[in-house]
Amino acid sequence: MLSPWRLVEPINSQKFSLDRNPYSVWVDTAGNQLPYIDNIKNILCSGADAVNFKAVAGQLDFQNRHLQIEQLPFLLGNRQRSDYNVYVDPNEGTDLGMRVNLGFKGDPEIGELLADTNFRRALSMGIDRREINETLMLGLGRPSASVPAPTNRYFPGAEWVSKWATHDVAAANELLDGLGLTARDEDGYRLRRDGGGRLRLSCVTAVSHFDYTGVAEMIREQWKAIAIDLDVEIVDQVLYLQRSMSGEVQLGV
């Protein structure tokens, strides 16, 4: 083996195991052979809840992914009983965001709107990021537009962190009206410009290690203030990726 690890049990089994390669050529700066530990075992769990329960039972040596942020009080409360530590470290990246398919072709009217900068700006300003952060991320997130981190060489400047990303219902409605989306149905939602009835967007979410569906449902409620209707669809993660790669998804969290 040329790699530091040797496959013992394959990834498509209940236990995915790797043993240290005793002939590894990799060393640290002090000349010690890597890797330091002899074996890594990954156990397949039925879902994120199972991972969290294994953690509080003291059955995990190390875990990062699938420890849900809303379970942090639960994880902290069981530290002494099961003798483990919890570390909350900052992450320079996007933990949570809404993806917009700029090349959506499934509906010409929707595709034209999603490709319009002002329409996307209106949707962005219709989102209350602070509310999502406080409700679903225990206030530990940092609301921002989709920009590089401040320490990144491509960071465009502090003003871009909140540009078009501040909750401003009045400005969002003004942009939408300017796009000709002024007609409303009997429930107050905006009508399509092509005469096809209510303007309804679709957001697809996957069952994963975070409550992405909860985020989408909060956005659906927030967008009522800008008269945009949103359908939220929950799918399996594999199907979500397949549909995303094929261009079928309008919006995804």
C-alpha cells in the first residue's frame, strides 16, 4: 500500500475499517511515522439521531459530522456521565445557505425570474437570517451574504457581508413590483406574469445532519411578507444530489 491506511472492511458494509500501514513512508516533522493510531472504525448509523445518542452514551472516540447543533444542550448535559468533551469551533465557510439554480429550464417563467439579479436580491432581503440563526443554530451562526471569509484574500470588503442580505421587506417588495409582479391572487400572493396563476417557487431539502427542512419552512413563512409562495419538498439525500446535478431543482437549502 502506498497510502497511510489499508482497507480492512469496505465502505459499503456496516463497519468501514482502516488499519495503519506499517510500511507507511509518511512522517511528521520529528521523524515519527504516520499515522499515529493503529485502526479507524466507522459504524453505519440509521440517522443523525442515532449518532447523537451514541455520543452521549460515550460510545464514540471522535465525531464531528452529524452532531446536530440543536442537540448541543443535550450533548453538553451528558459530558460528566459519559466522560467526554464537546468543542464548539468556528468554521470559515457556509454552514447554511440557499442555492439558486440560475440555469433552471423546467419552467420558462420561473427560470427567467431566477436568472434575474433583482429577483434574487428581493428573495434574499425577504429572508430574516437573524431569526433562522437564533431559532435553529442557537445564535452561534454569523448571518451574512454569500461572500468569502474576512481572512480570505478574495474578501471584497465588510460592506458586502450585509449587502442585499439584510432583512428589508419594503425594499424587497419594491424590487418585485419593479419586475412587473404587481398582480395578486385572492390570498395576497403574487401572480405570474405569463397568466399561469400564482407565482410559486419550489425548494428541495434533503434529510441530513441539519434541519434544512426547518430552515426552508421558516423562509416560506418569511416570504409571505413579500407575497412569494414557496413549496418545500423533502427528499432522500441521494435523490437530492441527482436532481440537483440534472438541473431539476429551483432552490435548495
